[in-house]
Amino acid sequence: MECAVITEMAQYPQKKILRYFLAGGKNLGQWLTEIQERIEKFAKRNGCDAVEVAGRKGWIKKLKGYSSPVFIIRKEI
């Protein structure tokens, strides 16, 4: 196994957000883009307005289109 993903959907009065945590690191360059695309499609299918990733600052460089509000990186979808 090279990657495990833990997800959570948070429903707020104004938004629904899919949060996820990547628990992996082996061969990152081979699977990260595909995992990101699959998670974003899953979020859209489930009516989410944004995706957030909890993790270290280094993920900002790896995940395209995300920003960093206080160590949580978010992408509107």
C-alpha cells in the first residue's frame, strides 16, 4: 500500500466541505495527482463546495490550486 486517505464531510450553513488527510508517502509522484482528481470528483458528486487537506506545509507545493489558511489547505470546487 502506498497511500491511505481519511475523509470527512463537514456541513455548515453556507458550505459543505470535504476534508481529507493523506496518510502515505511512498512513490508520491506516481499517485498524488490521480488521488487529488478522484477526491475532487467525489466531493462534487456529493455536493461539496470546497475541499480541504489537513497536513504539513509541504503539501502546498504538491497540490495544485490550493492555498493555506492556517495550516489547512483548501480548494473551492
